[in-house]
Amino acid sequence: MFEPEFRAPLHTFTNLHTNSARSIDFSRRIAVMAVVNRTKDSFFDSGATFALDRAVEASLAAASHGADWVDIGGVPFSPGPELPWQEEADRVVPVIQAVREASDVILSADTFSAKVADAALRAGANVVNDTTGLSDPDLLSVVAEHGAHIVITHSLAAPRTVFPKPQYDDVVASVRDFLAVRIEWALNEGVAADKILIDPGHDLNKNTLHSLEITRRYADIAKLGFPGLAAVSNKDFIGEAIGVPKFERQSASIAAATMSAMNGARVVRMHDAKESVKAMRLLEVAMGWREPVMLKHNMGDLNDPADLTPKTDDAAEQEL
């Protein structure tokens, strides 16, 4: 398992307006980011959490299942008409406010708009998750002003536009160079090193072969020295790789997230938070970053007497 050397492994996700804070040491943790979209045409759930109460309920459920982070979006990445920033903010801000009142879970606004980001951070968000490669020139100054976190993502197209037939000589090298430039932009705008995360952008202006190569070579992205996000859940590259429709990709999504984490990713963005948390916690235990919850199997005199009772063949087979 590749262990990156981070410029700042300990990140404290704060919000100046609500005094919320949660810290993660990315040298010993793999955070699970749950996905909640207030869009009628979202990629995965096609509007299942568009209603405000459903979005809040889904966010709090994810937190109760152990998700470290909830990413809340009001506009899908897919091509489509521009949504006025006020309408996007009206979708995102009430969810952030309601969840922040009930939980200290890390909250991000999935937006490329500086105006929406400002409203979301004032409402209690800790992070701006921009999937467009910093397309809004005012976004970094807003993030710096709030002392917030930013996720910088590799993406080449203008927001919500088509980027046909993307081609790269070396997709990982191109992504790495793109992110390195934008990291410098962020630092020069006053965003601290311990407030920056990076995302190579699986499927964003990339075909399936590109996304598979990024997953396989994620370590090259992690060597930039900033915690990396792997947004792989239920994406097209998974469906095309194994020939399954959107709603049959959960287990393969966890496999892709696990592969990314073993290659250095430290945040995985997942629709199935409950099962993803289990997978990432197991990785942490296997790496020696946390202790097992219990130790009973083949532990001899450390076991309870009841556990030492000889088992029938049927009982032993069921245990396996």
C-alpha cells in the first residue's frame, strides 16, 4: 500500500461562522465522503434527494453510518443549461444549515461558483468541492477569505459543456501537471497548504481507459503531497469496464475506491456510505492505523469460555 508524504497531513476542517471543526490526520485515515444532490437530474439517483427534507435526512443518515464528510450539490456536472447562482444557492444552503445544526460532520458545497461558495460557507460548510478546475477566477479568494478548504479537480471543459473525445499522451502526467499549477494558484491566493485537497477527476473529460489508468496509477497523483480524493462511485468507467448498469455498480465502486486508497487516495466519494465506511475502516486496521474492535478468533485463553466450546461441523462451516 502506497503511503504518500503529505506537505500537511493533519487537516482541521473549520467554519468561522459556526465554530464547527473536525480534524483528520490523512497519514492515518481514509475519509468517506457521502454524496447528496439536490438536483432533479442527478447522475445517480435522478432526484431522489431533491426535496429538502430528503436531502437533510440522507445527509444525517450518512453521518450516522460513519461518513466523515457529506458533499452537497445543487447542479450536476453533466452538460446542460446554466442555473442562476441564486437558485443553486437556494438548493444547497438550506441543507447545509439544517445538517450543521444537527451534526459536526464535514460539509462541502459541490459548486464552481464563487457566489454559491460564499453563501454555503456562511451557512456552515467547511469545504468547496469544485469539479471544474477553478473555472471561476473569484473562487480561491472566497475560500481564502473564509479560511475554508478547497478540493481542486482536474477538468478541462467549461462548466456543463461537452468535451468530445478527450485525448492525452499520458493522462496521469497531464492530470498531475494541471493540478500542480492550480495548487500554486491556491497557495498564491492565500489558501493554506493544510486546506488543499486534490482530485484527478475520474470520468471528467476522460474516457474509461483514462479513468482506469488513473485508478491504477493514483500514487503518481498522491506524490504531489496533498490528500487526494477519489470520486469513483457508480461512474461510467466502472459500468463500461465490467458491463453493468448504473444501479449494479456498488460493489465494483467500493473495489475502485479501495484500489485508489491503496494507491494513496485519502478521501473516497461514495453513494453507499455505510458499506464504504466498513471497507475503509478495514484498510485502516490492516495498515495498523487503528486497533481491531475485538480480538477473539484463535486467541486461546483470551477468549471467553463460551467461545472455547467445540463446534459441530455444521456450526464451523456456518462460521466460515
